[in-house]
Amino acid sequence: MTSARPSLVDFSVNSLFLQSEGNRPRLRIGVLIDGTVAPVFARRVLDDIKASNFADVVCYVRNTSVPDRVATDQPGIARRLARALARRAAWSTLGYRTYLRWFDSRYRFESNPARDVDCADVMAGVEILDVAPIASGFVDRIRPPDVALIRARRFDVILRFGFRILHGDILTAARHGIWSFHHGDSDHYRGGPPYVWEIIERNPVSGAVLQILSEQLDGGQIIAKALFATTPTLSASDNAFAPFWGTQHFVIRCLHALHTLGDAAFAARIAAPQPYAGNRSVYRPPSNSDVARWLIPEVCRRAARRVTRVPARVHWRIALRRAHVLLHENPSPAELASFRLIESPPDTFWADPFLIERDGVVWLFFESFDRGDGKAVLRCGRVGGSGDVEDVRTILTRDYHLSYPHVFAYEGEMFMVPESADSGTVDLYRARHFPHEWVFECTLLRLRAVDSTLFAHGGMWWMLSSPMTVLGHIALTHVWCAPSPVGRWRLASDAPLSFDVRSARCAGSVFPRGTELWRPSQDCSGRYGRALVFSRIDELARTPRETIQHVIEPGWRPGITGTHSYSAAGGWEAIDARSLERM
């Protein structure tokens, strides 16, 4: 569980990719830009490259065919659409333009990722090559003499933060092509505008990719991807916030991988394009009928819910059972029905169970959230023979929220890594007197991350952890390795183990199943902690990957709306369950 945090956006994950130990020449980067203005998320990319030890922006290719514009707080989606809508019959998109003005415009953010900012300072001292493309419809073509000038700069990568749809020889003017963000899952949404069709079609996930541009619209090779939970909102700008900010580190991450791995190994990691599966061949601004069919019923439903809604609050409980057959072996309704829910004290909920057997006694560690304090502490109790939790005591408190008490053994001692994302670190604690007295041992990572999970495998220690770049949104899980839990942790790979909100966030200890390693994780699409997922880990290093085996959906008992943790030890199993209780 995670409490509210004051910062909407955190860039600590970017620091992981600023230093390369590779001995290859520094990468030469070109940037396509309109004038001296770019979206603020793109400016962050440029700042990262400048701070790195392996890449340089050596030239800005400036589009001189667009009118000069200044930095503005106008939402980027509305600005980008303005030019397109001017070329269309105004009547056909009147409903959508009305929606942008009266609904979407109500959502304004201090950290709006599409807000234009002036980049003149970062461009100072860098070569600027002015280019006037040939415009045709929505397409820009760079004239052959200008392409020759661009090729002469010997770019390793060109980043596209300006111009429109590009066709022609410019696409091959850099050694590794033109890299461009597509804000949307290009396997399902080609065209635009971004993040409104996901809401209209009630898609539980909204994606973003970094791709190598090709002549095919949004059909280039994908070099990085993430799928976020679609925000339950009427606003495309609101829904865009997490995918924009949550993927801005993709460029520095992929440049780091290119420099570290080299050309061949980097190219080998690029996945083959998947067949397009969108409901429309190309998405365009919604027509009047599209908006009417979606917005009118949706507004009516929301109004009706406000009238009929019964005040309720989220409540989490832990459920225990004797483990005759482990849940990941048989996640049937009959097996789930055998779990017994444990009631927590009033105005408190319990979640994130971890079971540990020590000297023949099974202990249950868990998060205890006090509604009055608005934060959680870690507690522990002994599991009795009848499944009751006895002698419950608080074992760790901090000024910030704690949860996910991941407990494990190493060289005869017990250690714990709780979630402490509020502190901006991943910390290790050692049991001075197990199970009730714990002392700080060391900081493993300086990163705002959640649900870090450690385990030994193949003579190494491994850690799975999920950076929280955007408050409340987890779509990536990375892999670290070290010789021991107290050793120096390093990224095992630039690539994540998971890039999908439906399986990213860890939900308990990694465990062996025969010769395989399995991982419980959370499906947070639709809502936080919606479902429990069991996956087989296929590879940890180089190119981490896993395969989903089982998904335990909510509703396995009447009134249960979520399940997001799993643990087993000493013949017992524990999960947790979300429900709504009337206030």
C-alpha cells in the first residue's frame, strides 16, 4: 500500500542512466526542433543528455517553416490539434472542440508535460542547422541538399521533438535512425489525438512508446514501451499525465543501453513489430457522433452515481488458510473460498502480508494503516494453530509511510526491506531481536521505488523494484543484482522485467516452483491492487522477461474488489482483500 506523496513527478530513476562504463566513443545526437521551443518533457530529455558522460547533442535541426511561438501554459494536446483542425471542416469536430474547451481544459497541472518551454539556453553553443521542409498535408519532407548536410554531421541518433510526420531519406540520416515518442500504444492506437480514445473505448491501459520512425504511420520499431492504467476521468490531459512523465526517461535509458551494449547487442534487443490490433486503421479527432455517443451517457452515469452513491471507504483485510495445495498450483474458486478473512482493529486496515517461519513458529508481518494518522506502520503477529494472529506488536515506525515488509534470511540472520518510497530510498533493516526489534542496516538504492523484493538465485542476489516516476502510477519493474544483500547493487539490465501496469508491481516474495522461479505481482489496471498475478521468470539478466501463468481476479468472494499480495510459509498461505465499507 502507498500513501499520498507531495511530489507528482520524480526523476530519481533518470540518474540510473547518466553514467556509462562503456569505452566506446561518445554518442553524437541530433535534435529536430520547431524554433527554440519544445515540450517540457522533451526539455528534461535534453538536460539528461547534457548531464550524461556518454552522449552529446552536437546539432539542432531547426524547422524554419513554422511561425515563431513562445513558451505557453496552453495544454499541448489542444495546441497540436489546433493546426490539424484548421485544415478540416470545423463542423465535423465541433463536439470535440467543445469537449476540449469545456471539459478537458478544466484539468490543469503545475507539471503539465506538454507545456512549451524555451530551450534557447540549452541550445546555446551548439550548432544550429536551419531547414525548411516541403509540406504536403500532414507530412514534412526534407530536401535532398538538407538531408546531405544532416548526414554529414554523422549522427548516431536523431531525436524528433519538432516537425510533423516525416517521410523520405531523412529517416535514414542517422546511424540508428530517428527516435520519436508516440504517446499511445502503437499496437492499438495509431494516429491521434493521444489518450482520448482510450477513455472513449474504456481501455484499462494507456501506453507510450519510443520508436524508430519509418514511413508507416506509428509503425516503426519499438525500442521502449510502457502501459499505464487509464485514469478514470473525462479528461485526455489528465489521462496523458502519467504516460508523458512516466516515459520521459526512455531516451536516456536507451542511449545508455546503446553505448553500453554496442550496436549489435542493442539491435538484438529490439522486438519485432507486432500486428496492428486497433479498432480503427487510423485514429483521428472524434467526430460529433463519437463525442455524443460517449460523453452524454458518461456524464449522465457520473451524475447518477453522485445522487445514489452511499458514502464508503476502502478497507483491506488479510486472509489466511492452511496450505494443502498452494494457490499458484490451483487458483480455483474452491481454493480461494478456503481463505479466512481476519478483521483488523477499528479505524485500521491490514494489508501486504508476509509469512516467515522461524524456529518452528510462523510469523505474519504486515502493513497496519491508521486512518487517523493517515500513514502506516509495520506490525507482526504469531500465527496460531487455528489461524488467528496472536500477540500483534508494532515493529517499525518512521515519520513517513511504511508498507510491504519483505522479510528474508541471509547467513543465519533475518533482514527486511520495507517499502519506504516517501523517503526516496530503498532501505535494508536487520533483526536485532527477531521478530520485534529491527535496526537500520544500510540504503540499497537512492530511488523513489515501491515493493522492492530480494532473493538469491544462481550464486547471486537479485532485487526487483518499481520506480515511481509519477505519483500513484507503476508501469515498470527493473532488475538489480549484487553479490549479497549488503553488497553494491547494480542494474542487471537497462531493460525492465515488466513494462505493463497489469503485471509490473511486485506482490510478494519470489519463490521456486520445481526448477523455475515464479513471481507474484499486481494488476493495477482499473484500480490499484485490482488483481493478483503469478508469472514465471524466464530471464533475469541482459533482457529480463517473464510469462504470466495465472491471474486471480477480484470477486472471488462477494464484496471483494481487489487482491494484491501473496505469501506462503510453514504450511500457511496469506493474501489480502480489498472491499468497500460504509461510513
